[in-house]
Amino acid sequence: MNHLQVGDPEKEETDIGPMIAPKELDRMDDWIAEAVDKGAKLLVGGQRLNKTCYSPSLILNVSPSSRLATEEVFGPVLSIYPYEQVEEAVNEINRLPFSFQSSIFTDSLDNAWSAIEKIQAGTVLVNDHTAFRVDWMPFAGKKRSGLGTGGIKYTMKDMTEEKLLIFKSPEIRL
């Protein structure tokens, strides 16, 4: 994570842009400190880079009662939870009221398919992180995450108002 470039999103070399507002960095500090206080291990990051950019952060074994485990982060923080059984991980994922994207890292195709079928998320990525995205992909949250489906096609439909037209005219003959 230390190799990721943080900064101006208009620069091609930037991997992670700024947060939406300076106060969000206070929130990141608070949430990460709370997770560490509850036993999580901060592996990398956890610091401000300037007034709007936060370092990409990796945290291991976040307590289920921590805000990092119960709220949508909307920041450059990745929590890692190792599990021996796929069912245990799926149950933990599905207990939350939010479910936008999730990832499973596995070398078992059976575990991957099992997770895909059972995880209640708009997207399930296998062996990749949830920041992967291309413009043509639809994206949607489940439960309390998001409103509808996003993406170019879906946004165009949302911005279109349909109207039924009925003509009766002596000049129009079919």
C-alpha cells in the first residue's frame, strides 16, 4: 500500500484522491483509533498526508463492534478479516445493514462460487479489491447502501422522463 500515489485525481499517476472534506480526515482518525483501541492491528497508514488526503490504511482483525466494521467507511481504509470457513465470513458480511461491494481472496474455485451465491452485495470480487471499476460497469448497493443502480446506462435512464404520447389526427394514417 505504501507504493500507492495519493493526491490530485486529475493526474494519471494518482491512485487515491482526496477525501470529500477536511473534517472527514478527523473521522478517519477517530474510526482507526477506535479500531486499534478495540484490538485491531494497524498494518500500514493511519495518518493524514495533508488537509484533505489520508494515507491508504490496512487494518487487521477489526472488532465487530467498531465503526470500521459497522458503518460505510468512504475512505482509503481496508479491513482484513481472515476466516477458515467461507460460511463464517459470509455470515459476518451479511449481518451488516450495508452491502455495496465485497471481496473474497481464495485459491479455491468452490469457495469463490459459494461466496458469490451467498454474499448479499451488489458486487462480489474474487481475488481483487473493491476499488476495481470501469465506467461501463453497473454498480449498486444492497440493503441500505446506495439508491438504485449507478453507471452510465442506469444514470441515463434515471435522468430520462418517460411520457406516453397518443395522437389522433386525420393527417396521420397507418
